[in-house]
Amino acid sequence: MKRNPPRYVKATVVDHVIPHRGDPILFWDKRNWQPLCKTCHDKKTWNEDANPEYRF
């Protein structure tokens, strides 16, 4: 008997693995894309916006 089987949700959003923050090269780089459901995308984006990681 399986407990808590995985729940699959259809991906409806294209997410950027590395936030593009306005960089058009990173925005259009298909290697930086991943499919996510809207709920997961919103959680990930909210977390990234609340905890930005800046590189100089």
C-alpha cells in the first residue's frame, strides 16, 4: 500500500531557473527555462524576490 503517492500537476508556466532580472540574454536563453505549475512558480518567484542574490 502506497502512502501519499506523488501528485502530478500540469505545468502551465515557463520559469527562469536563474532569475533574469531584466537581462534579455538570460530571459531568452532556453537552457534557463523550466516548466512549472503556477503555484510552484509563484512560490519560487516570491522566495527569490524576498531573498535576492546579487552577483557583482
